[in-house]
Amino acid sequence: MSLDLQNSVVLITSSDRTSKSFGTGFVVRRCRSSAYVVTCAHVIKDVGGTEQVRVEDIPAKVVVSGESEGIDLAVVRVEGLGTKAPLPLNILGEKDKPFRTAGFQRLQNSTHLIRPLQGSLGEQVGLQSRLLGQRIWAWDLRINDNYSLQPGYSGSPILDLRSGCVLGIISHRQGEGLSGLAISIEALYGLWKAIDSKQLQRTLWRLGYKDHASLFLELLERESIAGFLIHGMPDYGQRWLLNRLVAQYVPNSLTGQVVKIHLNRRARRTGITALWSELGRELGLRNDECLPEAIVAGVCRWWKTQHVLLIFHEVNCLPEQDFQVLVQQFWLPLAKQAKELQSQENPHKLLLLMVDYEGNAEKWSIPFAEKIDDSWAAHIPIRSPKLVDFCDRDLKDWIRDAYSELPNDLTHKPSTVVKAILEQSDGGIPELALDAICDRCGYDWYEESEKWLTL
């Protein structure tokens, strides 16, 4: 465990080469090439402030500091540290339980020695902030080792030997260094809001696409049988929106029959027959039975007992005439037959969701419906609005509405944050904006979306 601990502990120094001040920190999160490091706020101040912080001699950005609130903690972000593993955190500790720590001390000139120490937790005590009248919790520390705490140990983690989790951050040494004080991880949580992956996903669902969500919800409220087209240029979040709409609005969607067809495969380009064959195989039909009439009948049998979700990805790969055949020979007869069989006893949804990733459908002369009114019939697919850039207002409204759930990297100076996101995303291209947001939350959009996007 000591080797793992020392591998996660980092040296914090100043970019001012004449400064001899230094301290310790430790990695708590990684995102792509970046690492988030926890240390003490007084370490940041001692090395020259936010503009002069270096971690392992790499320039670092201060994400949040509790100095102004009387909380001696800070989080910095640094590019690199690829071999430094994050340490898990936990607020639960018990008096007399053993811990391990590791921190830096000056050896000679510009050389620093990292040394592990062992000890046990003492009483949990309160630290009162005079600035805000706020009380935070800390642990008394007893060092049970041949060595003692040194001034450079400020920012070192207190690692519970039983759980392997960090319980606190060393902020003070006392006496000859055989005792000290460690601020509880609970105080860090109050200062720096780390958002988990699932919570981030749910929060991002509230960003943008309001017209698409309203239209889809209206469609589901009015009909159990419907077709819906999502379309736009590459990187505009078509698949993200598809998953969001289904997860938010289709009841028990994943407990029903879900058929996903990807039309970008080379076989699709050989004609509509290949598509009939794949649909037929999903229904368990023999090759000679894979005809539109048999497929329609099979889907209707499914629908009598469960939700049926038909998803056609990359409809942009179909020539317009093949898409027309798909609608005319499959969807129209399916919707009409299901409508005839529909009864109040059947609560299930029959949905056809089509996704165009290149903006081709906007040019097609196929008779889509653009809105739901008295002239619309369920067998006519709805073409939702073309996906567009996130705008300044979209992002500001989202940060305001999700403020309490978002980390400081997004809520500190929101106008500046929004401007930066728009610049990073070429003016608000949705997937690039989502990437920039995830990056500020300590996640990689492309890695996380592989887990989030199941449809």
C-alpha cells in the first residue's frame, strides 16, 4: 500500500526559482491527460499564489481554493502525471484506527525527499471559520514512527489502512511533529463538488434540444404508434439525443423489444433486400420468409405483449428511393395494421426512431410531418427540427438550472465559462460542447458516452 500511496503523492513548488516554499498534494481524479490534485490552500499561497503553482514542476491551474472561506484546502488541475493513480476518498474514520501518510521534506538545495509515516487517528475536532461562521471537521493525528511530520507534509493524504481510502488532508504539524491535524475529506466535498458519471449524464440531459424533447413528448402523449426522425450534420449529438429521449420519455423502454439496425454497413448499400433480411432474422424468419408482409405481421405480434422500439441508425446511408421503399412497404403498413389492432387494453408503444448523421434527410422530398396537428396521422413519420448549435442562452440557462449539481469549474464565473465552451466547440457544435463540459467535470466525453449511449 505504501508504494501505491507514494505513487499518488506529488510535490508542489513555485515557478519562482528563488522561492524555497513547497508542499505536498495527491491525485484524486484523472481525465484524459489531466489530473486533479488536492493540497492545502496555504501551500498555494506559500508558493506564490495561483499564478505560480507547479505540480511535479508542471504548471498547474487552481480549480478552487477555500482560503477566502477559512478552509485550508485547494484543488489544482495539471496536465500530465500519467503514472500517478487517483486515491479513493471516504469521510468515515474512527478514533485509534491506524493510517499511513507520505509527504515531502527538503533534503538539500533543490532536492526533496518523500517519506511515508504511520500513525493513528485521535479525536475528531471542529475548526471554526471566523470568516463565515462555518465549522469544519478535522482529525487529531498521532505519529507512531521513527520519523515525524515535517513542514512540507502540508497537503499530504491520511490513508486509512483498512479501507485504503483517504480520510483527511494534513494541514498542521504540532510540537516536534509527533502530532498534527488533518482536515476531514468531508470539508473537501463541501468546497469542491465532484460529480459522478451517472449524475453528470442526468444533468447533461437537461442541456439544449428543448424543441426536440417537447415534440417527442407531445408525440408520445398523443399516440402509442409513431415514427420520429432525428437529423443534422455530423457531431450534432444525434445518438445522444436518441438515448436521452428514450430514457426520459419512453416508459420501461429497455424491458420491451428493441431492434437496432445500423445502415452504414457495406451490405446496406447493395439494396433494400439486405435490410428485409436483417429485419426478418430479428423476428426469427427463414431467408425465404423475409418479405415486408411477414415482417410487419411479426412486429405486430411482438407489439401485442410489449413495447417495440425500432431504431434505424445512419438512414443517411440509404438512397432516397430505398428510404421511400422502407417507409412505404414497411412503416406505413405496420402503423396502419397496428392502429387497426389497437385497443385500450394494449398500453404498449410501437415506435420507429430514425437517425440521420449527415443532414441528408432535410433534402428528401418524402412527405414527413413537421408538427402534430389535427391533419397529422400516426403512420406519417415526424421529422423533428434540424439539430443546431448550442447558443449562449442554452448554456447559461443550463448552468443556472443545474448550478447546485455542477462542479466549480462550471459555476465559477458562468459567463466566462460559457464563452470558453463556445470557443472550444467551434461556436456551440453540440458534441464538441459536451466534450468541453465533461472535461471541466473531470471526464472524457468520448469514454463516458460509450457507457451512456446504449441504443
